Amino acid sequence: MADLTTDFLGIKSPNPFWLASAPPTDKEYNVRRAFEAGWGGVVWKTLGAEGPPVVNVNGPRYGAIWGADRRLLGLNNIELITDRPLEVNLEEMARVKADYPDRALIASLMVPCDEASWKAILPRVAETNADGIELNFGCPHGMAERGMGSAVGQVPEYIEMVTRWCKQYYDRPVIVKLTPNITDIRRPAEAAKNGGADAVSLINTINSITSVNLDTFSPEPMIDGKGTHGGYCGPAVKPIALNMIAEIARNPETHGLPISGIGGVTTWRDAAEFMVMGCGNVQVCTAAMTYGFKVVQEMISGLSQWMDEKGYASTDEFIGKGVPNVTDWQFLNLNYVTKAKIDQDACIKCGRCYAACEDTSHQAIAMSEDRRFEVIDEECVACNLCVNVCPVEDCITMVEMDKGSVDPRTGREVGDYANWTTHPNNPSSVPAAE
């Protein structure tokens, strides 16, 4: 059996599945239930400094995007950091860690951007025996308006400064949680590394308004006739998260910087994809809020089975395995040519492929009078739109053409870009603009 035990920054946990800092990790009761269900670790919901109390709205806190089958695709929240007293949270964290020494427990923190505030809270967190801290530089609403959260995470100089303070006054791992609400994710990651961060975690939620009520003309969720932007998460943000993680993993300036992956992890397959892109573990929130804590059991069994099938004894054997395969567009191989093929036995004659290709693509699918659909190789550019709109899995596939054969669309021999210096994707082969 595959060994799912992970060692992230020296923090050991029985599996790579951690709960992210969010409502599911807001109190001792929840965290104990999570550990009993099988989660390998938790990031305790973000703690703030002592002072004026944090007051959340007493109305709807979530907006949602659903698929056609009412499956939850994205969740928008306007909830702030914990509104429970700091001392209560710290006491609960200490008890939980003492009772579950084999599980990872990380304290998420967000305090004002001054050295004194960080210096004051860090020793108190250390007393809980938590395994490390995560700096919440990503919250896009509420706290950002107060000069915290993404207001810090969008300024690399602030990230580096606060990270240095934390490394000075705290002797356990420091993870910097990054905001996706930024142009180039590499810059804040570099700042975190320069400040001494032991790892980064990403992505935090994306600035969003999920819907507008057309009776009241207010964004949802609505509080007494008004709405506001919130943080978007769930399966819909996974592609954005994977891209940003890959950018950090393949950036020479941050290569080797440990990453905790967050953003739409719902199944074991999602987790495996994040880990192949360089993540040492993954953090989950929306899936737990949608299906309950026991969803982790399917993640554990699925990942374990996949590892057995692939012959991986530990997660270390595949973490980052896909990073070398991420490249820039200009380096893609033009010698690789495919064509769409339709399995007539599997085809249900719905015509979606024909409609999509005829109206919006390259008119490369022909329809006969008896609704038989065939690919016109002379017109097919291998865009695979037909594959993606077909409701029958594997009915339409992309088949690679043999090298030396002639592409009927271009009349060019497949593989004739033998010399990289003349390859159109090689920037040096393209004359500079005058």
C-alpha cells in the first residue's frame, strides 16, 4: 500500500490533506471532528490581534454559482476572520494539538502591518505548540479595507517586511498565503522567499460578485438591500490556482520553495494534479463545506489507489513531476499534428460537435442526411472544441498523425520542422519588428 505520510517543512501528517483556514476550522469542536474523520492537518481560522472585536454580518455570508445539475461550482463569501476571542482560540488550539500530536496544526494570522503587533502575538501562538503559522496576506474583503489581508499581499515590499518580522520573533515554520488578486503571482512569492518564508500557500480567494438580484438590484449575498464584493473559491477556481502554482514552481527565483496548494481541491485527482505541479500538500475548504468532513476518506482512498497503480510508494516520488512539462507557448512543438476522430458506435447523433464547429470554429465536421458526423481532415485544425462539447466521453478523440505523412489541411509533411533554428515558435527565427 502507498504511504500517504507527508513531511512538509518538517511537519509530519498522516496524509497530505489539510483543511484550509476558513469556517470549518473556526473552533475546537470542528477541528476535533475533522481529525476524527481523517484529515491530516488543519490551518486554524485566521486569528487577529486583541483589540476592537471583529463583527461579522448577521445575514447571508455566501453567494454561489451552480452547474446545471445544481452542483456547487463556486462559492463567494463575505465572512471576516474569526470573531471569537484570541485567548479562547489559543486555549483550544493548545488542547487540540496535545490530543492529536500526529496531526498538523497551523495558526493563520492577520494583524495590523506594524512590527509591534506581530511581535506581541507570535509568542502567544508559540505557547500553543502549533506546528507553524500561515500569514494571511490574501483576504480580499473586509480586512483589506482595514489595511490587512490582500492590501498587504498586493505589495511585495510589505510581504517581505512582515515575513522578516515573523522569522525574527517565531522559531517554527512560516508559511505565506498569497492573494490571486494581483497581476504577476511570481513577485509576491519572490518577496516571501526573500523575507525568509519557509513556504507559500495559494491561492486565497478571488475578488468577486457572483450574482445580482434583479428585483432589488443588489449583489448577492444581500444585507438589508446592499451587497459587496467577496472572496470566490471552489471547483471553478482550480484552473487559476494550478496556473499560479506552476508559475511559482518553474520560476528560477522561487524554484524549490515549498508550496501548499489551495483552490478547488474536491477529489483525490485534484490533489494529485496540484502535487504534480509542485505542491507538497493541499488545503481544502469548499469541498468540506459542501459534502462534510468525511469527504477526505474518498480523497485518501483514491490517492492511495492511484499511487499503487502507478507504483509510487510515497508522495515524494511524484511531487513536482509535471513542472518540467510546463513551458511558454513559443516553445510548443509544431511538428506535433493531430486530427479529431469520431467513434460512430459511441455517437448519439446529438449534433453538438457539428453545431459548434460549423458556427464557431473551422467547419471541419460534415453532417449527412441521416445525421452521421464525419471529420473533414482538410479543414480540421485539431482545436479539440468538438471533444469538449461532446456529451459522450471518449466518443471524439484526438489522434496523432505519423511523422512523414502529409497533413491534408496544410499540405506540409508532418515533422518537417527538423531544425529548431527555423521553427516558427523559436523567437530567434522571427525577424524583429522595425
